[in-house]
Amino acid sequence: MTKKEIIKTDNAPAAIGPYSQGTIAGNLIFVSGQIPFNSKTGKMVEGTITDQTEQSLNNVKAVLEAAGATLDDVVKCTVFLKDMDTFSEMNAKYAEFFKENPPARAAVEVARLPKDVGVEIEAIALKK
């Protein structure tokens, strides 16, 4: 049986409920949904969806780094958007983070996100 390992880093928002920033199970890393909260400033990024996407992906990156992985190891992302009309702006910023061999992805509009942010992103990656 594979043992679950918890990922914890000060470089991404702390879990504020009964969940972990991420977990490792076997050779897979599961990154919990990351919202545009800047753990260094202690503030939510309230700018454009582009700004919020950048912070959310920086948070995903920080959790992956704490697990010994990089964005290149991501095999699947799920993007939750408050408004699908912001898809193209989110997608342009997302493409800057996944320039080559991007992971599989789903993007869906949801009724509401934590703290009423515009985007939340979760990821699954391979552990080296």
C-alpha cells in the first residue's frame, strides 16, 4: 500500500480548512486548488483575471517545488473560473507558464469561488 505524504510550504497560502496544500501518493503529486492569495504580502490579488491567474499559478508552482517537482511535471490542471468570459485572458497567462508540452486541462465556469476570486487552479503532477 502506498503511503500518503503531506506537502506544506510557507511559499503558498496555508490551508484554511480540513485539507492540505498538496499530497503525494506513489509517484503522483496532487496540488489543492490555489486561489490568487499572495502568502508573502498576506493579501488577495484583486487585479485582473490575468493578475489572479499569475498568482494562482505561482502558488501551484510553490507547492510543486516543495514536493521536489516543477511545472514541467504537471500532467493535468483544472481551472475554475468565476466568469467564462475571462477565459481568453486566463488562457494567455496560463500559456506563459506552460510553454512546451502543456498538461491536459479542463476549464469550467462555477457559480462561486472562495473569497469571491475570479480563478482557482488545481494540478496533478508526476514525482521524479
